Amino acid sequence: MAIRLDYETKAGAFSRADTEMQLMEHLRLAAECCYMIGHDMKADGDELRGQGFLAMGQMFERNVLTIINGLARMTK
């Protein structure tokens, strides 16, 4: 059950900015899911796997920051 967003196009060419925005939104959602699963696992007593999911959530957030910083450098 994959919910996929359409790629935005302008005159037949895909829009890189819109695609990057979609990517960031998916990364944010993935981070949120990892945090929810991680906290639930830790609450059930599975400390190691719970901590692993929390770490994955942080990595997704870092990816969003990397994209934002890359875009900021491109606009300078």
C-alpha cells in the first residue's frame, strides 16, 4: 500500500523543486513513524530495537537538514 505522489511537470519536464519538497515530506513522515515505533517498542521492553528505531528517525531528520542546507547553498 504505497501512497505515491505524482511528479510535477512543467512543459513536460519534471520539477526538481517540487520533487525535493515531496522527498522532504516523506522523510519527515518516516522520521515520525520511526519515533512512534521506537517509543512503543521501548514501552514494551524491547530497549535495543526501540533505540534503533529512534536512531533511524534521527537519521531521516538529518537527511532533511542536508537537503535544506544544499538548497540554501544553491541559492547563494
